[in-house]
Amino acid sequence: MSFLLLKGLHIIAVICWFAGLFYLPRLFVYHAMSEDPISKERFKIMERKLYRGIMMPSLLLTIIFGVGMIIKNPGYLNSGWLQLKLVLVSVLIAYHFVCGIFIKLFSKDANTRSHIFYRWFNEVPVLLLIVIVLLAVIKPF
């Protein structure tokens, strides 16, 4: 598989993953605000399906295609911009799995955080996306 094809597939997977990373915490906001059992059950289903059906496969494809690009161009690992990008992607992967923990808490009706917490939590991937994209495009070091 060519490097450019891997890069294109990587970008597509990243877009799909980020769609989930942006939307899931927004669901948490609404879930934390909901009071009736029907809404709570609906949010549980939506969160689970988004996480398992879109976010997990997208995360795995993002990693697979990213590793494929590194295998095709191992010299990139010597670049400071890529090293920093990989650290930030690791933080993003941790964020992804924290979302999974929140889903489990909501599924057990054990959430103790407010909708305000989730509004702030929702901003984390935005900040990481800005830095990661700029590192990948500008390649400052």
C-alpha cells in the first residue's frame, strides 16, 4: 500500500474518530441533565453505540494507518514534531478510554459529575486537535 493511500485512509479514520470524540461528551452533557428514565435509557444506548460502533473502529484504523505510515517512512520517528504529535495522540487515546469509563458509570446510573464538568471535558479534544494538526502541517522541528 502506498504512503499516500495510507495517509488518506489515516485522515479519514481520524475524522471519523474525532466526530465521536466531539459528540460523545456532548451526549454526556445532555445525559447528565436528563431526569426522566426514558431519556436516560436513550442516552445509554446512543453512547454505547457511538463508542463501540464508530469510535473504537475509527481509533483502531487511525492507529493501524498511522503505524503503516511510520513503517513506510521510519525516518519520521527522528522528527521532533512527530514525537510530540505521538505524545499528544497518546493523551487523546487516554481521553478516549476515559470516555469509555464515563459510559460505564452512566450505564450503571452512577454518574456523579455535572453537565458543566462535561461541557469543559468536551473541550479537551478540540485543543489537542488544533495542536496535532498544526504539528503535522507545519512540522516546526
